[in-house]
Amino acid sequence: MSVDIASVRSTDQITEKIIGSAIAVHKALGPGSLESAYEECLCFELAEAGLEFKRQVALPVVYKGVKLDCGYRMDVVVEESVIIEIKAVERIVPVHEAQLLSYLKLAGIKVGLLLNFHVPVLKSGIKRIVNNY
């Protein structure tokens, strides 16, 4: 299996910008806001950073060759290569990680960031998840 080094660097650069943007939002809002507020502010920061993104992206499930709408929505997809799942919860639990991993598999995207803004310091609320297909 070969690794596309340019793609890895690009994804790392994108995640670095996303994390910087998320830290800026957390510094301004702190913990305690709604997920929708964090999403809105994060998208503002992503645009300021020059990143392309889509919000609330519908994600169908392909079952026996048929696309089915199961109600999945990815919070933010950045540069078509990183999925961001935004949380504002007391703590991240395994179901949150499983949710993001499912999105990665269904979308065919390799890297996701689980961002929990309901923490005193955002660094402790960031989880990077990689889909190994």
C-alpha cells in the first residue's frame, strides 16, 4: 500500500487550520453555547482562513445498490477531505466516535475531527479519527 505524501500533508495543513479556527471560536465563546452557535462561528472562521466547506451535508446510505436517506447529516465537510462533527457535551463517549467513523466510511473520506466545545480548554475536546477503509 502506497501513501500519497502530498495528500497527507494537505490534509494535515487543513486540519491544522480547522483546529486553529476552532480554538479562536472557543476563546471567544467559551463552553456553554449551543452546537449551532459553534458551527456558525466555526464556519465564519473557516471562510476567513480561505477554506472551502459545506454545512449540514446529507449523507445517504447505499444499501444493496440503492441510496437511502437515513437522515444522516455531516456538520461540516472541509475541502472535501475532512469531516467535522461538532459537539457541546459534558464528555465525548464512544457513540460519538462511532458516529464520526460511520460518516467517514459512508462518505469515503479518510480524516475526521470530533470537536467538543463544552470543555475549559479546547485542546482536551479535540479527537482526530482516521478511517482506514
